[in-house]
Amino acid sequence: MNELAKYLLANLIVDFEGEVTPETVRVFLRKDESPVARALMQKIIEENGIDDLLIAVADCLKADLATGITPPVIRGHLLGYSES
């Protein structure tokens, strides 16, 4: 059972439900005038979309499943992505 649990956790896919589009992300970021939000917006512009952002954040969140995925955890991953 332990090996199966490890295997399933290692192969778990995290996805986002609903409409997560570049425009949706821009709407949220426009309301936030912080340097972090501006850096993330710039990164999205440079990357020509949010596909890489969503993949990176989902992959990072897999590591947080054991301890919990909270808004501060997600914010930390968004910050890390914007700085990469």
C-alpha cells in the first residue's frame, strides 16, 4: 500500500478547473499594483500567454499536497515563477 500511495502521489496531475485565460489573469493582476503583480504580468507578456505559468504552478503545487495548498503557498509559487 505504501508503494502504491507513493506512486500515485508522484504521478498525480494538478489542473485548474474553470476558465483560466490570459484575460482572466490580467483582470486580477490589474487590480494589484504591487511590484510582484507587475513582474508577473511582465513575465506573462514575455511568455506570450499563461500556459507556462499554469504548468509551472501546478507542478510546484504537487509538492505542497502533503502540507496543504493555501493562497499563501500559491502566491509564493507565482512569485517564484515571475522571478524565473
